[in-house]
Amino acid sequence: MLKLEEIDAYYGDLQALWGISMQVNEGELVALVGPNGAGKTTTLRVITGLLKPASGSIHFHDHHLGKEPAHKIVELGISQVPEGGRIFTGMSVLENLELGAFLPKARVNKDESLKWVYSIFPRLEERMEQRAGTLSGGERQMLAIGRALMSKPKLLLLDEPSFGLAPILVEHIFEMITEINKQGVTVLLVEQNIRAALELADRAYVIENGRVVGQGVHEDLLSFESVRSAYLG
Amino acid sequence: MLAALAQGLVFGILVGALYGLAAVGLSLVFGVTKFLNVAHGELLMFGGYASFWLFTLLDVDPFASIPLCILFLLLIGLLLYKVLFSRMVKLPTEDKIRNTLLVGFGVGLILQNVALRLWTADDRGITPDYAGVAFTVLGVRFPIVRVASLVIAFVFLFALQLFLRRTYTGKAIRATVEDWEAATLMGINVHRVYLLAFVMGAALAGVAGTLVAVGYSVEPAMGMHWTLKGLIVMVMGGVGSITGTLVGGLILGVAESATAILISGNYRQVVGLVIFILVLLVRPQGLLGTKEG
């Protein structure tokens, strides 16, 4: 479904990704794990078009993504929950969700999508009229995920959904992610919470210093320093 | 004294509504694009001259000329954006403000000289038959063109508010103001939003210019003066708050006329700058603005 081949990417003169290759198949929940600053977020930015790769190719179904502007990539069915959620704090919960269905195709099914999102996160329906800035950390993350689902994406990219949340909330959010995946949305999950992510995912890629250093199911990955320290530390 | 104050209050409110309208355009553009378009005052001036020409050459009523002025300024805005400002879209915010400031000054100078060439340095006003008509309530004069201008300013601000709150496009604009990257991830083409905000800002300047030309007068050097008022009011109101900007405009108008009456007309311009500094010191987010997060 999604295939990255030999991606190099730079921030200015600084190379952040070195020949990243990875693949996500339809229906899978794939984790991308690694230490802070390894290039996980950068990889997502390259997929969603916020950062253009210097070389390499990205394919989503039959589409070549490398040169498409970011807003076009959303149209193809890729939706990202950015790090920290980045909800629109000055707007209401409902307005945030409506913006998730901004694209004409998504707008037609807005009411249906709203029902779907509310069925996954009933809390959002209760808070509908509230200003998003007044939500708690967990609710913000729910809103960020709900907003990304409003476009009925085929592929959902999640960047550190557990970041800054209490353990009980992390567990809840991860359960919801599994549920969303079960309902047919393919998920690529970026996590620093390596242990939880590996338990959740079908497969995982380990990324260090901008390179993919390993892949497999979680037993295969225990030889990696960053993975081992997550279990032992 | 009391009568003079009451009259000053009314005149202050009447001009303040125009300050608000001028500032809302500037604020919309700045909030969305982070362009500090200091040629906003010159755009306003062009709106004024456009209705002046329509009135003197074609006998079009100034209030009826508003739609044409909007169209005219939309085109100027489109041209400026496509030729100049779109080149600065991708710069980091700080550079964007600096570069647009410079480009804005340049554009302002050019527009000033074009105006000088086309309309000379004289003050020009629009004087339809009803220009001098006023009604009096409790000894306070209300010139009808200025009252009508206030109503029109309110209508435009209200319509803008509705547009930003209720329509999908308006919500996309507000989302872009808050976080353009997150907006992009919603599938919003932020470059289109920038263009839209820029031309809307120009159109609002056009409306304000028409109202200034009919209630007061226009001349080629007025631009900087109005940009400055716009900046003061924008900071007072808080970027992105239309209600705040309107209130800020009214306060500036009233403060100016109160100063003129109580202290001296010479201090009229100073009071705005004093308020500007005070707001920055005490409430940098603006009178009705909210803090981040």
C-alpha cells in the first residue's frame, strides 16, 4: 500500500534520513520505533509531503508521492496526527472535527464520519461545543486522532500519540488505535514508547540515526540496543 | 465643555469605526500570512480615489461605488500578491515580516507617486448633494454620511465575522492562522488561503478608503498615517480578533478626539502611540485577545 524506497531527506544542509526503505501493507498496524531524534517524525513528514525528499521514491497504491504538494496527499487518503496533536485550540471541538473533513470528498460524508468518530471517542461528543484549548491532554489526543479520521483515511499516520499522557490514558489511546485498525484503517505508528508500540503492532521498523537498522515482529528486534533498553530500562 | 466633549465623543466613534475597518484588513492579512503589509494605507487611499473618480467622472454615488471599489482593490491585491508577495510565502516568519515590511514600503512609495501624478497633491473629497446634511440630537451633530459610513463599517465587520465563523472557507482561514502545517494536513491548500486573505484585506482597505473619501478627504500622503492607525488598532485589538479590533478602533477614535478637546489638537496623533506602548507593556495579546494555548 505504502512503499518508501531509498529516501534521503535534508533539513537545510543537514541530512536527516539516509536511504530509508520501508513498506506498509493494507490492513496492517506497523510501528516505527527508535530513540529521540532518529528520524521518525521526519519520515512521516516526508510521507505527508511536508518535507520533500532529496532522492528516493514514495508510492501509495499507484501514486507517486515525492512531488505532490501536502494538501494533495491528504486527498489520496493519508491522514496524519502530528506530534503533540496540534489541534486548533482557539476553535471548538466540533470545528476541529469539521476541518478534518475539509476536503470536498470528505465533506459529503461529514455527518457519517462524525458519528463514527463519536462512536470511538464518545467523550468528544460530550465536549462538542467546548473550545479545544480547554480540553485535557488525553482529550486533546482523542480530538487529534478523531480529526484525522474525519477524512476517512485509508492510511493513518500517528506521531507519538502517547506523548505526555498518564499511563492509564496511554493504554486507552492504544486500545482505540487497535480498534481503529480493526475497523479497516491501516496504521503507521511512530512511538518512543517502544515496548507498548511493539506489543501493539503487527510488525515494526527500528530506526536509528536516520537509517532503518532493523525490522520484524517484536521478538526479532530485541537485539537492538534501543529496543532492549526499552524493555530493561 | 460638556457639549464639546459629547460632540467629540460622537466624532471619535464615527472615525473610530473606520480605524477599525482599516485595521481589520491589515490584521487579517498579518494573522494569516504573517505579511506586514505597510502599503495597506496606500491601498485604502486607492479605494478612496477610485470612488472619487467614479463620482466626479461618472457621477456614481459614493456608497453605490463600494462594490466597484472592492472589485478594483481585489485586482490590485491579486496583482501585488502574484507579482511580489507570493515570493515571500516560504520564508521563515521573522524574515517574512522583515521582507514584507521593506516591499510594503516600496509599494507604498510607488502608489503614493502614482496618486500624485493622477490626482495631484490636493485634498480630494466626495461631495454628493447630501454631503452637508446632519441631524442633531440633544445639541450633538450627527453628519449623515459619517453615520452611514459607521453603519457600513459595522455591516462589513459583521459579515466578515460571520464568514470566518460559519463557512468552511472561513474556518480554513482561522485554522491557517493557528497552525498552517496542521491546516495543510487537513488538506487545506494554505497558499490559496494566503492569497484569499491578502485580496480580502485589500478589498476591506478599498471599502474603508471609500468611506474616508466621502466622510473626510483623501490625499497622496495619507497612506502611512492610516497604516499607522491600523497597526495601533491591530495591536490593541489583538491579531485575529475582529470584535477586539473594532473596539480598539473606537477607543482610538474617542481617545484622539478627547485629547484634542481636553489637551490640544497637537497631541491628537501622540495619544495613539501612547496607547500602543501601554498595550504592548500591559496586554501584549491585545485587549480582547487570548494567550496562546
